[in-house]
Amino acid sequence: MDESTIKANGPWILVRPEPPKKKHGVLYIPDGNLMERLGHIVGHVVSAGKGYWEKVKLKEVFVHCEVKPGDRVVFRGHLKEANRVGHEGLCFLHIKDLIGTIEEGTELDLALPYDN
């Protein structure tokens, strides 16, 4: 499946998760990213919708999507399997499911707490 044939719309973002482990010989060694070990996933944005309308205090406001293709993002790991696209590992996420963006090459040492 070609990634360019799948586009995210509205409040959705299409993400390709990074592999959480690296294989060295016969052992799998975590890459040192504590967020991934605690259930958060790091990935790259493939496609992003423009945003969505939401009612806030009886007023309609437009929530803009602030990520763009190529951005490296962190999201809650349990969502990866729920919204998978095919066998390539791509998954759709709602804008609200993103925790944040990360500069390329940055290693995360601390987990971010969140409410489920």
C-alpha cells in the first residue's frame, strides 16, 4: 500500500509508529525511550487533517491541527492497534490523542502523566 494514497481529514492524523525495540543478535534491547516502555509511542506524521469544529461554552470554535507531515510525535500507545491501516503499521489518531511533538534525534527520559 502506498502511503500517498491515504489521507487524513478533519480531526484525524495518519502516523507511522517508530519501532520500539532494536534487535541485536538474538536479544531485543529497548532503545532507552522510557515513554515507549510505559505505553507511549513515538511516530512520524504521514498526513494530517486541517482540524475540526467543537462547541466550547455554547460557541463553535475551530480547533486547528498543529502538526504537519514529517513531524515526530508522541501518542498513547494503546491507540496504535485500534486504528491500524493495513499491515504497514500506519494508524489514524485523533488530534486530542497526541501528547506532543519531539525534535528529531531527541531521546525522552521522563514519562508524561495523563488521565485516561
